Amino acid sequence: MTELLVKNAHVIDPLSGINGETMDIAIRDGKIVEEVSAAAEVIDARGMLTMPGGIDSHTHICGTKVNFGRYMSPEDMRAGRTPRRGPMHATSGYSVPTTYGNSYRYSVMGYTTLLEGAMAPLEARHTHEEFTYTPLQDTMANTLFDGNWSIMEAIRDGDVKRVAAIIAWTLSAVKGFGVKLTNPGGTEAWQWGKNVSCIRDPVPYFGVTPAEIIRSVIEANELLHLPHSVHLHCNNLGTPGNYTCTLGSLGLAPDLNPRRQTLYATHVQFHAYGGSGWKDFSSKSEPIANLVNMRPQVVIDMGQILFGRTTTMTADGPMEFNLYRLHHEKWSNHDVELETGSGIIPVIYRRKNLVNSVMWAIGLELALLTKSPWQCLLTTDNPNGAPFVRYPEIIGLLMSRRYRDAEFATIHPDTGSRVPLPAIDREMDWYEIAVMTRAGQARALGIQDLGKGHLAPGADADVAIYPIRIDEVDPSADYQKVIDGFSRTEYTIKRGRVVARRGECVVHGSNSTLWVRPKVSENYDMGKDPEFVEKFDRYYTVRMSNYPVQEQYLNRSRCIETETEL
Amino acid sequence: MMRVNLTLKPMGSWSIPIEAESIIPANFLSGTDLTVWRGNRELGLEEAFSVSVVGGADRAEDVEIVLAGKTARLKRVGEYMDAGKITVLGDIGMHCGNFMTGGTIEIQGNADGWLGREMGGGSIICRGNAADYCASGYRGGRKGMTGGRVEVYGRVGDFLAENLAGGTVIVHGDAGDMPGAEMRGGTLIIHGDCTRPAANMKDGACYVYGTARWMLPTFRNLGTVRHEGRTLIQFTGDVANRGKGNLFVGNYEYLD
Ligand SMILES: [Zn+2]
């Protein structure tokens, strides 16, 4: 039995309704408990902002795409090198660091749970192997279903239960957590050298539209009672005028689940563009935020960009080709058989570039114009908008109008006429930041009942203690203190152990992987469905029996079984 | 003037290179208490070299280092050098003059790979041959050499001046495969022959006074020009990279 007592912590824990109380947190054997014995080890957190461990609900840290980003950018490995130190392995890389680099840097910022945003089912093993070497965070993987042949056929046949059955079989097989649609239909169209321009364009050969894919997969997701909703990367990413397509997509979401949203739209900054081309490119954050404000069934994340160098990577193959034609730098493109694809290019976002300046403003506007922080979560779509190590800067920008104005003065001078940002006064408070970086994520991912994102007795003892005195720091003026404080915890506690202290990781760690097994009746077991099996044997390069990821691949496998309507 | 004589001591039969990035003129202004690395062992300068110092200096410009012995195993000599002179009496190992911004390195023998990699200024003279990636960039980087001058009197290996972005590179002998690949600026002059020059070039000027073999088909022939007493054929490209570079060759042969 190991016991830990965090004394005098200044706690913000939105899911428990706690907003700035000084209290003790008792921990036994990795869980939060009511009280511990006098023998417990004590940490004095007097005056320090203490919150549940951070959760990133959309990041790219593990898997084939991330790894390809690493090996096509050896120059990135020359940045951010750290030597071996204590239990810490050597790390390298800035926008696509080594797995240990990701894990240590997230841990130092107080993050304890990460969702890999896009796992191609066929390549799931690679993701799980890299999860094992991301030891200081619990991990889960969104699984890509955007171009899945069997699903598109089932949608064409109007059979939502079959869509659900295919998702159930695949999630169980690849040990996935949630359902991800990346440019639904578009990446499949890309395999024919095409794309879809918006949600009413039929996908070549299959004849279904992105709108039909989104709607059917949402229904299927809810039939399976999955913890998370459908996680959507809308069509038409990065194109001027794409906001209408985004509004159309968000408008498709019915309100089917009282406990959480039915649609999570990711990195919406990249989908909130006005204009008919780059010349009249502008922000359309307002109509998007207005729609979100009226629809509790929708949650978005920011996909904020910050100026500097990074790597873009997504399953959205055709979008990356367009980016390549714009930047004319190195580019990779990848096809994943009957499932999906991907593309990667390194980019530099520049202050002096008008388009980049407008993009920077849009991400902030989405967060500031969405009334409820539960509906707009803090992300950069790491590393697409910026590497996650820069999250504290975003917190600073959201909390301080003065900081925003100072930054605004350095960007392209024409930005002001194209974005609403200069007129927005809102400054977020500590509670709202806590929602946008952990509590909101836990609710949106449906993992609060698994003990994530809060500090009530029974929860996982994942705690972030920041060296910030919130009664003394005025974030509006002292934004640099806010940035410094969120960059480096005093203590990060994972599963009841101190894993990071003042910028150093102090244990090897061992992650858990959360995944979902929907329980379906015999009739809906696709492993026994003759048509599904035949298609598999005919078109995949692997045998069906070799396809599932064995549980041994998962470190501390944590299977979530769901009761379904199949 | 200060002259520092460093003669590498014989060290038996081991073949581990010595990482000697500490050997730059500026470092000797405050004495010879420097270290080098052999594998994972840190050696004092005097453990690895016989050291003698003649004269004195207040600025790096007035320091000359003379390296003698089996110096082919010394790596990174002159890295980040900004002034003064290094003379190598024999051969030198890899990465000599990495990132240098000023001063002169003269090598009387041959240089191993990556001579003057990513250099920004100053001058390197190699009297013998240089191996692959002479005056080039580094893995994945967008810009290679950005300024200064590298002159090799012998031949060079493959990927000469890869990613060249500025400065001048002159080779009196032949070059290997792919000289000037990904060039985006600067001037590359090869007196001898080579294969596949200036692939994917964006900008800058590449001269091959001899014959360019396996000439890439993605360059547009603009006809002949006179250049310093020679008649050369001028091409522009690389069209495959929307390039606006100039490639001048004495002769060329396409791969058939
Ligand atoms: Zn993403």
C-alpha cells in the first residue's frame, strides 16, 4: 500500500464543482481516496494551483504517420536534443520528437492522458508499440473510418446496424478507442486522384456523400454506446470559404446523448475560413462559434496555430497535396488499402504572412467566442498548428487581452480588417482554462467515469500541481508568469506517484492503454460475416486472422466493454 | 602572432576517431587547457597531442594552428571557427570546418566527408581530394552552405555542394554524382567532369567545364555562351522544381 497526501493545495476541479478551494488530496494505491493514514508521504502544495492531470483530446504522437514525419525530417531531430539524465532517456526532435521526448515534455506540463488523433486500423500495431514507449501518459487511439470500403457499402445499402457492426469489430480488433472521420470520403476519392469539395459530393464508385457518412457513423457510434462521440475532421480543410462546409457538417449532428456531445469537430481553426481565394481570405469564426453556442450536441477543439516551424500530418491526403503545391517543400503521401491514407509536410507559419496571421487569430476567436469552455477545447492539433510544448502560450493569450494586443501588433498589418479578434475583450479565468485543458476533455471523451479529469474519491490519482499563486497573479497583466507556470509543474502525479518535478521526470513510468470492445450479438459479429470475410481475403494484403492486434501489444491494457443495441 | 603546433601522438592500433571541435583559433587565446573526445573518453589536449605554442595573440585573427601527425582521424576540426587560420599538414577527418563563419583552413592532404558543411563564411582550401558531401548541407536541412569559399584542387566525391545557398565552391578536378543537388543560390564551379549536376536546382549558378554525364532532361537548353575564355552551353532549370537556376556545361551526354 502506498499513500500520498497533497496538503493545502489550491484546487480547481470543474467536474467536481470545485473552483479555487484550499484542500488536501489523499491518494492510496493510485486512486484518490477520502483520507489516508498518518504514515502517508506528504507533499506541501501551499498556494499552488492544483488541477486534475491534463488531457489532450487530439494530438499526433504515435504511429506510422508520426514516425514518417520523423524520418522525413531529420533536421527536426537536431532541435530539442536532451541527453540521458537519471531515469530519462535521451530525446531529440521539436515538432515530431521521439516518443520519450513527447512523454517527458507533456509530463513536465502536467499532462497525464493523451488521445492519438488518427490511427489507421491496418497500422495499429505501430501505434500501440509507440504507446508503450510513451510511459508517463495513459493513451488511447482514435481509429480512422473515413474511407472504409465496407462501411461505405453498408451506408449505400442504408444499413446503419451493419456500419455499427463493422466499427465494433474493427475497434475490438485494433484496440481502438474512438471513431475518427478525416475528410470523410475525401481520402478515398484521393485514391482516384480526386477529392470531395463538400458534404454533398458523392465519393467516386461508392456513390455515398460525406453527409451520409457522417450521419450514419454518428448513429452507429451511438448504437454501440461508445464512450466518445464521432470525432470529425471536416471536409475541405484549409480552403478559403470552407466555413460553409463546416457549418453544414456541424448542422448534421443530432442530439442523441444526454451525457456528452454527439459530434466532436477537431481543429476547427482550419475549417473556419471565409473568402473565395487567398486574396480575400478572412476569418469566419463568428458564424461557427454562433452555431456551436446554439448546439450543445457539438464540441470543437481549437487547432490553434502559433508562429514558427512545425510539421503537418493528417490522414487527409488530398489536403496535404494542396499544401505541397502551395509550399513546394518535401511531401509524403500514403495509402492505407481499404481504409484511409495520409500526407505529411513540414511548414513554417510566419507572422509576416497575411494568411498565417488570419489563421492565428481564428483559433483564438473560436475559443473566445464559444460561450461555454466545455464546448471549445485547447489544442493545436499537435504538431499541425504548433508543437504541444507551446500550449502555455495559448493559455496566456486566452487569459490576457494585453498579450493578444502585443502579439497582434507584430503580425501582418492587414489582419485587422479580416478578423474580429481586436474587438474581443474576453479574458478567460483559471476555471475556464481548467475546463479547456482537462475537465472538458474528460467529458467529451466520455472518460470521467473511468476516473479521468477530476479529483473526486475513486478517480485515478493523476494530478498537476503548478507553481502559480492564483490569488496573487493577475493573468491579464502577468501573462508571462502564467506561461512559465503552465510550462513546468512543481509536481506531476500519475497513478499516485510523482512522475515529474520542476522540469525533470523522476520515474521510468508505465502507461495504460484504454480501448473499447462493444459487445454485439452473434448475428453482428463481422468476424463471422461471409461477405465481410470474403472482401477481407480478397483485397487486404494481410490475412484476417493476422489483422487483430494481440492484447500483448498493449501496456496495462484497459478494456472498456460497452453494452450495445446490436 | 601566435602559432600553435599540435602533433597527434601515436596511439597504438585503435581506430576510434577523435572529436576535436575544440580546435579553433579563438579557443587558444586563453591557453591550451582544452579537451577532445575519443569515443566516450574525454582526453586533455596534451594527452592526445604534443603541444607547443610560439608567440602570443590578443585576437583570434592572429592565431594559427598547425596540425601534424595522423590527423585523418580528427573530426570536426574548425567547427564554428570565426577567425584565424588552421593548417593541416596531412589529411583531415570528417566535418572539418562545419558551420565556420570566418578565417581560413588549409589542408595540404585530403579531406574526408562533409568538409565545410553548412559553412557561412571564411575560406577552406584543400590541396588534395575531398570526399562526399563537400560544402554541403546536412540531412533534411533546407539550406547548406550560405557563404564563404571552398576550393579543392583534387577531385571530390558525391553530393558536392548539396543544398548550396550562397558562397562559392570551386573544384579543379572531377566531381562525383549529383553535385549541386537542390542548389538554391551561390556559385559552383567544377573544372573537370561529373554526373547529374544541379538536380532539382532552384537558383544559383553551376559550371561544369568538362563533361556533364547523365545530364538531366529537366533543364532547358538556352544555347552557347562565352565565359572566361571558354565556350559553354547554358541551361536553365531544374524545370521539375520550377527552378530558375543556371547550369553551364562544356559538354553533356544524356543517359540513353
Ligand atoms: Zn489531427
